[in-house]
Amino acid sequence: MNNIRNFCIIAHIDHGKSTIADRMLEITNTVDKRKMKAQLLDRMDLEQERGITIKLQPVTMNYNGYILNLIDTPGHVDFTYEVSRSLAAVEGAVLLVDATQGIQAQTLANLYLAMEQDLEIIPVVNKIDLPAANKEKTSREIIGLLGCGQEDIIYASGKTGEGVAEVLDMVIKNVPAPRGNTNANTRALIFDSNYDEYRGVVAYIRVIDGCINKKDKIRLLATKAESEALDVGIFKPDYLSTGKLVTGDIGYIVTGFKDVSECRVGDTVTMQKGNEKVLPLKGYNEVKPMVFAGIFPKEGNEFGELRDAVEKLKLNDASLFYEAEQSNALGLGFRCGFLGILHLEIFQERLRREYGLELIVTLPSVAYKVEQKDGKKFIARTPQQLPPREKQEKIEEPWVRLDIITPKEFVGGVMSLAQEKRGIYKNTEYIDETRAILHYEIPMSAILTDFYDKIKSISSGYASINYEFLGYRGAKVVKMDILVAEEPVEALSTIVYEDDAFRCGKEIVSTLKDSLPKQMFVVKLQAAVGGKIIASERLSAMRKDVTAKLYGGDVTRKRKLLEKQKKGKKKMMVSGRGSVDIPSETFVKILKK
């Protein structure tokens, strides 16, 4: 146990966590040189394509007689829950800071999470090989933040491998060995899990006390589920069966559970016999989803496949919340809760790629607390759940504490955007002479869709944001319906601020006009609040050249055909407006707006 070191890498998005992890795998000869590729620990196609880490990924390395268990973590604010779960399974954290960008919002957020767990922090300045690297400035920021000495900071480059061996030596020297009792009753913390088509649920665990052997009869304390450990082993980074995991080890158990709800992240694994006095481990705080959207299959008969896919993804993504929902227009589906828009986007893309499902996703909204005049209180997660205005007593919306780190020259632009989004300014702190942290309180709905993109464009890509839930406050909001061909489209209904309804409605109908395919008849596009039309556009009819087959003869023949077409279109409008199929790309375009 004294030769085990458990640690993870934490940083802001794109500061080089996965690249430095690649170099560690090479130095420790964990992966054969022939099998080595960039971002090896990012196992999903999506992660490779986007160049971001979405899932935490553990790996066991052997180096200088020590067993090093590393967990690579995501850096985006939407995947903070992955980071907090990783931190609970280790004793140390490598804090990575990009030498060209310095300390960013998620660097601070992840560092505070690590400090809460009382972990040993190893500061590393990465990307020192780049021409724009500013080692002195970055190390001054780290010293100001951690209060460490200059000699405690390691300078490294994930690309060239410089300084990476030093990082591993520092992990061995500074990170404490795992504490635990090898002779006590077995207790292991489930920090992640996965669904294997052939083996059932695979739980990723950190053994706190005792040991787990292959074929042991195991029990989960929270769900009371019992099974047999069909296999146990470590990550190299693929599953490598070892037959046994001891105190301090990080590895996996093939549980054999087919029902994904039996194996929950944060649960404690123990033995079936002699567990009467075993106390469950602390586990994790229940995560609060911030963004809610309806997910419906395009084809109604695919609901069963969607349910199975969502259940399996839930196992792989502990921060996902879902409940069944029935819509008059869209049929059976799920109301899903996410930690942010990127989380929703990734979830949607995984359903499409991994399970081949075509989806309709409703406009995202936050959860509102509603109190009616008759005293009834409830949470409205969809626009449809909002009662008519005459029944409302008050409505409250979630607010967040927002930190924006930006270079000094962009402070004015950032502040005017935050003000425009109803943010309440708190104060400004200066990290150094060139960069500031702006502290705001802002409604969650204001930062839902395009806020991150706008902050990036205002600051030429230099600013970064982090937010955390604050509480609920009163809000003047209304439900806005979108009508296409005079039929309300439930998926496009949204909750907007009363004084902002006209602008939002105009924006949505303009987007629909630009992206909807033309029909054989004129299509009315309208935004309505409480039966009153507040914005409208018209999508002109498709023009078909009915005179193409004519040649020669009198001009009256041509006129006669055009008149006939005119009457046909009129008849089409009278007999029924027809149904307009809205392609899923249009929903995405409106989401982006």
C-alpha cells in the first residue's frame, strides 16, 4: 500500500491535460509504442473530434517501483461533476496551467474542489515550448494563488515531454500513500460505471478498506443489490484482469448486473457476509441539473430504444437527470436535466451516433418555482406546465454566481454584455496587472444558450467563465408559443421575460423563415403570448413552373394555366393548411440563437 499513489490532473479546458497524460503513459511504458496515439485516454470519437475530454478516464502506471493510478478529468464547466467524483477517489492533484493563457476560470473552480477534498496540489506550468509562453507571469499567478514557492512549480511540455518525468517524481514524493485498513471489512467507492453489452454493468471503484477478489459475493449498500464479482482488474487503459484489488487500488468490477439502476455512482461495495457493521462511505452530493429539455424520438415507435439508450447513458453520465414525459404533439419522450448546453449537445450527439436515434429536442429552459393563487406550489420544467397568468401568484427562477476572467482591455465589453443579460455586478479582483476577475450574480436562463459564445467573441477568445448555483429569485416571465401554418409547435414553446418577448419572438420566426424548406402554399410563422400575436413572418410558396411544357401557340394558353394554378393554391389554403415538417437542423439553429 505504501507504494501506491492515486492522483488526477485538473485544469481549464484545452490546457493540455490529455496530452501530458499521453507522455506519462509513454514514459512509464504503460502503452506499447505501436498502439500510442494522441489523446489516448479520450476514448470517444466525439472527444477525439472536438479535442475535449468529456468522460473521466482512469489508468494504472508502473514507475520506479511505484503503482501510479491516474484519473484524467474534463475541463469544461458542464462536466464539473466528473471532476468532483475523480477528486474523491484520489489523494493528490496535478494542477496544470497553460503558460500562454495563465490561470482561467475553471482552473480556479477545479482547484477549489481539490482543496475542499484536502488534496496535495502539485502546480505545473504546461506548454513551455510555445513561442507565446510566459513562464514568469504564469508562475507569479500560481504563487499568488497557492502561496507556494518558485521551487515547487514544475515547468513542462506535454508536446515534447520535457518535465513530465519530474511531475511523476513529484507525485511519488509529495502525494501521500492511501490510508485504509487492509484487515477491515471490505469497502469500495463507486466513482463511475459503464455498460458493457456482453458483461453487464462495469463499476469503476477505489478500494478504501479490505480487498475484493474475483468470484467474491458482493453487495451494494445503498441499492441493497447483490451479485458476484465476475471479474476484477485495473485499467491499462483497457480492462486488464488481475483477479484481486487491495486497499488503495483503483480498478473495476464486472458486476454482472443487467439492470442499470442497481449500480449507482457514489454507492459503497462490500461483501454479502459480515456487512452488518459496515458504514457506507460518504459518496457524492446529489447533482442539481440546471438546463431542462424534452428529448423525443422522431418516429413514435422508437420510444423503447430511446428509453434503453437513455438508461445506459445515465450509467455512464451520473449528472444526467431524466423522467418520462408525454406531449400531445410529440408523443412519448423524456424530460432531461443537464448541467449546461454543451452537456445537452454531447448527450444528443451520443444518442444519434451510439444508438442510431433521430431525435426532436425542445428548446432548453431552466426549472421555475411557481406559486398559484390557490396556494399550490410546484416546479415548472416545461413551458406547458406554466399556469395561465390569472392563476399565477408568483414565479421564481434560478440565479447563479458567475465569475468571468478577462484581460483588462475587454472589461468594458464584458460588463456591458453581463448588464444586458440582467447581471448584478458585485466586484472586480485583479489577478495581476493585465487580468481581472469580474464577479456577477445573474439569472441562469441568461447564460443558457449564447452567453459563452458572446463572451468569447467580445474578448477575442481570451475570457473564461465559471458559475455555481446561488438560489431562486422572483421573475416576470411568460410562455411564448410559436405557430407554424397557424398550428402551435410544442417543441418551440419557450418561457421568456415579459419585456423581452417581442425580440425573442422576432428572432425565432426570422430563424424559421431562413431555415424552413418552402411548401406548396404560403406558410405563416407567428410568435404569440397568451393568444396575442407579437411577431410574424411569411414563408412564400414554392414556385413551380407550370408553363414549362408549353411551346408556341397563343399567350392566353399560358395565362389559363397560371390562373388554374392560382385557384389550386387558393383551394389548398382553404381545404387545410397542410402539415409542415420541421427538420431537426432547424431546432439546432434556434437553440444556437
